[in-house]
Amino acid sequence: MQNSKEAYQESGAGRPAEVLRPASTSPADVEPLKRNEVVSDEGWEGYPLLGGINGPADVKKLTVAQLIQLADEIRQFIIETVGRTGGHLASSLGVVEITLALHYVFDFELDKLVWDVGHQCYAHKIVTGRKEEFRNLRRAGGVSGFPNPEESPYDQFAVGHAGTSIGTAIGLALGEMKQAKQNKIVALVGDGSIVNGASFESLNNLGLVKRQTLIVLNDNSMAIDATQGAVAKYFSKIRLSQTYEDLRRTTSDILEHTPVIGKTVEEAIERIKKSIRMVLPGGRLFESLNVPYFGPVDGHDIGALVQLFRALKQIDHPVLLHCHTKKGMGFTPADNHPSKYHSTGPFKMNGDVVEPATEKQGRNFTDVFGDELVRLAEKDKKVIAISSAMCEGTGLKKFRERFPDRFYDVGIAESAAVEIAAGLAKSGLRPVVCIYSTFLQRSFDQIFQEVSLQKLPVVFCIDRAGVVGADGPTHHGLMDIGYLRMMPNVALVSPADAVEMGGVLEFALNADRAVCVRYPKEIVASERIVESSVEPFVLGKSVVARRSDRSAAVIVSYGSVLIEAIAAAKALAEEGIEVNVINARFAAPIDSRIVELMGAGKPVITVEDHGVACGFGSAIMEAAGQHSGGFVPRRDGGAIRILGAPKRFVRHDSRTNQLMEVGINADKIAEAVYQMLNRRENQ
């Protein structure tokens, strides 16, 4: 920034400045920032077995009794690490024994392990040569919180969404079958993702596979919140009907009747049905899909799991093993409150009490949304809220408690959530669909067919929009503007602060069309950033956030990054450079007054927490192209610069660092202003 700033200040009217190469260039043109790797010098005192585990080969050297001890050590290591870094705690604690047993029996240097909802992979990362990097989980220089092939050959896919593992396992199995390879395929399904529609579509096609493929169902009765729906209740009924002895007996009979040479899978299953009364209900669902089923068994009995995996890997057909586990196993707070500890920030233990490692700085956008929706629902009985297995994560807990008969959780079924909302809207109600940006992508077709095409007034509240910090590429919300603004009859709006959140929800609930409200996973720095925040929302109209009669440029901000734009304007003012700041509010429709700014002879800088491709800045350029006579850049400096995320995947880090990396924090915005003013003086 310094080079461009000095160049602008030293250039006078009528005297062109020296052509400069500024200190920073467009974020789309630069490589990711390089940071020093965090290298831990901590030893492994207190972890006698884990300290010697540097890969799966070391796991295979242990006895079953030692595996039980190793499971305890891994749990403690996960709790210790997540307490320091934050992360997905409860899910990974519940799958430790299954993970160790799989690595004990299979050779995943050759065999293929595919994860579903990849936040269960912590134990897997620890035993596949990444335990040192795991100390810096989800931090720059450490491992990501999800499987990542760039980290290790033991990870097949970068996974962060549900319902993917069975389908990709089928593809791998077919590929290996075509190439006459004999390696084993394992898909690990869990955290409620078996109820996802994509999982059932894949199970419906499992018959394509004519070779070994093992599906391990980690059934812990939970997704992010308690699993919802008829299928979930079906599993719950099976689960509640089982005693520990039932699970042990099932394991014993599976092993006794597992197919060997000369026996078919079908014969084995029939024998199991006859010998175990309780296995029949569990198998009915999968039998209807022609999926050979074994179970349910205890997912924490590592000795039994080792025997089961050894037996089942010999079967030359696809089979499913149903394992019961406890989400949060081994950590009492997570065991008692698995939803709360599904994903957690850093924490510390004070006796038996878990306390946040840092004090909460204030309400975040999700909290504000939840409070405002309850306030408005008190006034309007037509308001209905819909969640996809993330009631607490989307701020709907208060709504659910206050209006239980107006709240629906459809489980991990985002497409169904949108279709249900369309039906509610058609009946005259005002549905509010609350889904993270990264997961709303899964319902693109339903938004198009059932909402946009039908001109229905569904409200989409899109949480975790923009860069999301430690969750990284699988969870960034950097594409929602692009795929939503192309749809007719849909308005896109983004509040900049807490006051605007209330205003935008009032607008959305009274609109004659679908409205998409996007906001980040971020603390609301101020209830009201600027005075104009209190102005009512009017379709397609922006508001002035900062005005100066001596402005040299205009910053047009969309959404929560307004606070960065205002900070940049204040920093520029201290250097004697005044800029106007516009709070766009809408990305669809675009305010025509913003387009007209481009013909006023001043540089225009757009800022958004979204990808440059197909984003808010691109929408302005498209609107300019549709302007009367088209838009022709003026020679006197009427140019536009779009600031947003480049067209690449942004790695896991803090949100603050990610904003700096993609070039949309205050410093980078001010730098862009200097560059454009410097260019105008040169011209």
C-alpha cells in the first residue's frame, strides 16, 4: 500500500506521476500468502502408545488390548487439541474404535477408505502420519479439519458434505473392477448422512458393483442435531430394542455365519436371520434395496470390530455393517450434549466444568438473526422456520422453543427443505429456510424449479456466507451470489450490521418474491455501523454510508464488509483523501444509481465477501452493459475495480487472515483506492 499511496500523494494536477509497480496487485493474480508453518516441539509424555504411532504399520503391530489403550490415548489427544484450537469434537470421539479397527485390518496404502461428512476423520489423521501437524488442527501450518488428498495419500477425497461416500465408493469399486485390481474398498458413513437422499440414490445403484465393497454405517443417532425423519426413527427403534448382550450375540452370529468358500452372502444372511431374532428389523430397510446387511453391532468393541472386518473383507459382494456408537464417547460434556460439542471453539476445563477459552466478544450475525426472527414471528403467525439438521447452528433454537409447532427440522435433506418451503408458501404461509451457504448449493434445482419458477415468496437465510475461517474450502460460502442472482423473481440482500438484520427480515417477510439474506460467521462489531442503517429496505435501493463533497473515489460495499469499507475510508481521510461509501444492500436487483456512478468520472471500487466470478461486482458490470447505450469507460478515470475472492480454493485459516488473503480487508481496500487514483493521475 505504501508505494501506491506515496505515488498518489506526490503526483500533482497536470504532472503525471512516475509509473509505479504497486506493493500489492489484484488478489486474483497473486499466489496464496505464505506463512511460517507452526512446528510443535511438544513431546509425547503421557501418550506411551500414541507417541510411537507414525503410520498404520505401527498400529498393526499392537495387540487388541493395546488398541483399546491407544483408543483412550487418541481420545485424550483429540480433546486436548480441540480444546486449544476448536473443531468437530463429538463426532470424531465416537468413531475412534471403528477407525483403529479399519486401519488394523485393511492396508489403506493400497485399499481405499472413503469418508462421509469428513469431520469424523480426526483419529484417521492422527494414525496416518499427521499427529504432529494435528496439534495445529484447522490453523495455518496445521492439518485441515476434513480429509484432504493434498495432505496425505490416505485421503481419497476432500470431504465436507453428507451423502457422498457410498456413491464415490461405488465409482472406485467399478474403476478397480474394470482394471482387475483386487484392493479393498471401504465407505464410512455417519452423523446422520445415511438419511440423505444422495445416500439412498447410491444404495439404489450398489447392485452395479460385482466385487468386494464394505459400507460401515456409524449409527450414533445424531447429525449436527438429533437426526430427524422416518428413517432416523427406524434406526432409533432398532437401537433402543438392543441390549449390550444383543449386540455381542449379533457379532458372534455374524462371525459364525460369515460366508466362506462355497457359501453365498445370501445364504449367510438367511442363517443370521434364523438365529438372531433382533437382526430382522434392522435388515428390512436394506433388504428392500437389495443391500446385504449385517448388524447391529457395538461400534466401541474394538476386538469384535477387528474380527468382523477381517471376515467381511473376504466377501466378494457389497455388504453393509451397522455399528452403534455414542457421539462424544469418552468426554462427559460431549457425551451428555453431543449437539453442543459437534463443533466447538477452544475451551478449557475448570474441574468438571467446560469453559470457553476466550470470552465471547458479543453477538454474532447468527444470534442477531435468531432474535429478530422470533421478534417478527411474534407479530405474524404465518412465519414458519425450516432447518436441515442444524437448528442451533443457524440460530433457530429460540424459535424452536418459542414456536415448536411452527418449526421443522428435515434432517440432512436440503433439497427437501426447499420443496417443503415451496409448498408452505403456496398455501399462503411465510417459510424461512435457514441453511449454511455451502449446503444450500445442494438445493440449486429446487430453488429454481419450486421457488423461482413458481414466483413463491420463500425467505432463504444463508448463514456462513463468505469465508468461514478454520472449516476451510468445503465450507466457504463464496458461490451463493453467483448461482442465486441468475434466477428471476429472486432478490438478494445482505445486512451490514445488527440493525440492518432486523430491517432486512421485515423486508423479506413482506416481499412479493423470494428473498435471499446472506450473512457471515462473524461477530457483529457494531449494532449500527452508520446512521443510514436505520433506513427501511426498499427493493433494489442502496443507501449512502459515508459522503464527502470532495470525494476522489467511491467504494461500493455489499454486506458485512461495510465495516472494512468504512475503516478504509477513515484511513484514507487521515491521509487527505476523501471517498464516498455506498452500502449497496442488494445484489439483485442492482440499484441503477450505482451503475450511474461509473459514468461520473470517479474510480469505483466494489467490495464483497464472495468470489469475484459471478459476484456482486460482476452483477454491476452486467447491469452497466444493459444500461442505455451500453457502458463505455471514461478516459478521465471512470474505471471500476472489483474486490472479492479469487477463483481458487481458499485454505483453512482464521477469517481475519482469509479476508486479508483475498484482499477485502480495510488495508487492501485502501490500497486499491490508491492504485486507481495513481493510475488516473498517470493517464
